[in-house]
Amino acid sequence: MGTVPPRMARTDDSAPDGRVARRQRSIDAVLDVVLEMFTEEAMFPSIEQAATRSGLSLRSVYRYFSDPSELVGPPTGPPCTTR
């Protein structure tokens, strides 16, 4: 009775958590929309606009970007090395 069902057992500790992967996909979707808006000359997109165009709820976007300046500020992650 103390065994974990196979679908719940972790086989690889390095496998990303589904919530983490979903969060990253959501953040990427918002940033993609913001880049599209820049090409359309919307230099200061609002969080509301980013939420609407990305298909995410306003609450989710505010969870990832608490301030509109975070949408247009410099990236805080590691630098991109691909070209």
C-alpha cells in the first residue's frame, strides 16, 4: 500500500515541473506580444494590452510583471547567446 502509482512517481529529478514550464511559456507569450507591439510602434504597451493580445488573464500578467516598466525594461535573465 505504500507504493507510489507510476504516473505520480518521479523518474528524473532534473525534469522540469509542469507549473514552471507553463509559467515560462506564459511569460514568453507576453514578451512575444510586447515585441510585436513594438514593431507596430506601440512603444509603451500596457499590461492590459499585453494580457488581451497574449490570451492570458490580466491577473496572470500582473503576477509575472508587477509593473508596466518591466515589460519594456532590459531583460533580467541570462544573455541570449544564439543568433
